[in-house]
Amino acid sequence: MSIRKIETTPSPVLRQKAKEVGVINKKIKKLIADMTETMTKSSGIGIAAPQVGESIRLIVVELKGGKRSNGEEMPKFPLTVCINPKITKCSKETEISEEGCLSVPDIWGSVERFKEVEVLATNEKGENIKIKASGLVARVFQHEIDHLEGVLYTDRVDYKTLHKINSKGEKIPFEI
Ligand code: ZN
């Protein structure tokens, strides 16, 4: 396993529509291991392949509980690899909460997302999996699957809420 460099804006790979994964070969397995390690090292709760420079449809999600970097309480969700994920159902209800992104470092902002989603995907063993997620977990899946379409949360953010957090933990308004 190795830590990969995280692509940050305005890297073009973040704006490409990612390609479907065919066979889960050694290269894909290595990429999954690297993405997992890179996400963990960066204290991320999700990562998409384009964020490490690979324009393919693969995401990894894991929520370890405890507090998010913005102080919010985080639920637990086991390490889950999703190859060619698709959102197949979403709730009528939406909710607004803060998001950040490893590819848009140190910036946070409020984004409206579906409260619940159902995701179909293939896991690292090639098995079909169905995930029913709500709240922050549903938000992470929507955020990561957006990456596969070349969409960043800053495309959906309420601009008035964009901010940085300084070393004293204070919110500093930010404009892109
Ligand atoms: Zn992101």
C-alpha cells in the first residue's frame, strides 16, 4: 500500500466524467488499498478515485465515529468499497449540513443533500452490494458519487456559508 497524492482544485481530473470499471484486476485492488490508506491518513470519511488521479468509477467510504473536523458528531460506518456505484433511490426529504473535501482543502460550506439514499455497487470481491444510508453517511455517498461525474460540493454549496477555520477554531468567511 502507498499513500497517493491527493488532486486538488483546479486539477482537470476532478472535472472529468470517470469511466466504468471492468475487471477487478491487481491494479484496481492496489488502487483500493492505496485509496483506503490515503483517506485514513488524511482523516477523510470518503474518497473517490479521481481524487488520486484515476478517472474511474470507484469510491471508498468509512466513518470511524467521534467528532468531525468541524466538531459535529459522526456516526460509524464500516469500510465499504463501491465499484461502479449508482444511486437507485433517494428520499423526498433533503437536509442541509456542512461539507468539506480533501480536494478543496481547509474550506467548509453548507450543501443540501437527500436525507436517505440507496446505492447499488460492486464490492472489491466482485459481489453486488446494496447500501441504504441516511444522514451523514448518505451525504458522503452523494458527495463521492458526484466526484465520478466531475462535480464538486462547491458546485452545490450555499456560497454565503463557505468558510475556513483558523487555528483558533474560528470561522473565516471565504469566497471562491
Ligand atoms: Zn470530495
